[in-house]
Amino acid sequence: MLFPSDLIRLPYTADLTEGGIAYALLSLPHKNFSYDQLRRTVAGTIVELAFRRYLSQQDIPFDVTAATPFTDPARHDVSLGGHRCDIQSFLISHRDQIAEIRRGPCVLLKASALVPSDQHASNGHSDNDLYLFAFLSGLIAASQSDLKKVSETNQPHYLIHVLPEKWRKPFNWNPLGALVLKSESDSEMLIEISGQDSGRGILTRQVNLPPKTRVTVDDPFYSVTAVHVKNIPSARLGIHFAAHKETHVVSPLDWGNIWVYGINIMLTGFISRGEFRQRAKLLAPNSRTFQYDHTKTKNLAVPVSELSPLPDLFTRVREWETQKKR
């Protein structure tokens, strides 16, 4: 049973968003993402990084281990006392809900602790694994009008364009050959290209693109996942690889801002995976919850108020670590 005093607030700093973006870019070769999903990936990473920072600051012993599923080798989980922790975090971006949480975080006790049913049923987990639930209050600037306001007020943003799947995950793993870029802009563009090399390692390259001038990049890209531009483009960008016949054209409306403007992070409680399976109720798609107007998939849910307090878990972890040293 949770009480308001059990909730833990973690501070937000901009470097957490930077870390979230870096992880989202690493994930692109392994999954198909919409820009909304990328922002949620950034938000989830913000929470995980803030959680690790909190554990370090509070001298709570933890390990970091490779996570499942293995289709995303960039992901790692925190382990507490030998128990793998799966952090289920939810981005709250509606201003009225953000204000409600700010007035009284106890409102989160009325929320549902959700886990997608297919994720819970996936292989590679133990009943001794722990689910931890957290809420990130933060704004996004996804529309063109919001992006314009962000630019006018010198707020941070991170614009990317995700390349088609055949560029991100080519069927044949061969060098793509020379990359040719050209913009129709009247001003210089700074472009960052993200992709993979022959060993599927991360490969990035920054290119200064003069106005209406072709620039050739000879780096050994085997895949290209995304391009990032520093300033909001006002004209089209053309991308061509020797291995592809057609030119990929990116219009000014084809960029997504994946920066998440965090406000604060609230850790609620935890539950073991085995206990969650026994107690959770199934929520059908299109169900309304505190964090979603309509859920998109089947979820399993328990009330947040019925989770176990995290301070109790941290005390036990310290005790386990002390016993190990005896």
C-alpha cells in the first residue's frame, strides 16, 4: 500500500533529454518508430537515467545488465539486489494534468500501473524481476506552431528525419556507396547523418551544406537511420546514395522534434513480476486511464496505490549488500 509520503520526486535536467535522444537514435536500426514513439522513448530514458543518478546519490547499490529483448542491444536495465528492474514510465504532457500533479502528487495514487500484455508475456523474464512505475511531467513541441514558438524563444529542440526502412535496415549488408546531399535552401545547413558501419557499429558524420550545392560524403555507411538538422529548415533536402536509384526528398514538414521538455519525475512504487501477474486485471484497447485518453493495446493493470513503497525496497537492498560483505 502506497501513501503520498512514499512518492519520490527526481529533479529534471536538460542533460537527461540529451541522453534520451542519444538512446533513441541507437534504437532506430532495431525497431520502427513514429516521432511520437521516439519522444516516448526519449521520455522513458530520461526516467531511467534520473533513477540511476538517484541511486548513486543515495548510495544505493545497483548493477546495470543487458536487457531483453535482444532485438535492442543498446538497452540495459538496473538490477537491485539481484532483481532486474523494468521501469514502466509514462509521459504526462497535458498542461492541466501537469498542473494537477504539481498541486498534489498524491493524485498519482489514483492512476493505474500499466504493463502491455504482450510485453509481460515475452520471454527472458523471471517472476523475481521487479516492475517500477514512474511518471514524467514534460511538454513536447510537435506541431509547426509549437516549433515556431520554441525557435522564437530560443528553447532547445532536436529535429530529425527518420529514413525509410530499406535505408535503416537494408536486406543486403553492403556499403551504400557515396552519399550525395543537396538542399534548396538559400542559407547553409548543418546536417548530421546517423547510420551503421560494416560491423553494425554506430557511424555519424556532420556535413556543412552550402546553399543549393551538391556535397558528396564518402564515409563507409552500410545503413542510414536518420538525419538531424540544427535549425528549422525552410526548403527541401535531397539525399541520394549510389546503391539506390531514387533520391529521398525531405520537405520542411517532414522533420520531427523529439526533444522532451521535462519538468519533474515522480517515482511511485514497485511490484514483483510474479505478484503483478497474479493481481493484474486486463484492460482492453481504447480504455481510459490517468495517463492515456485511450490505450492503444491490451494492458495489464493494478492500482498505483496498491504497489509497494520504493523506500522499503531501497532499505532491503542496502541490507542485502551488507550481508554479502559479511
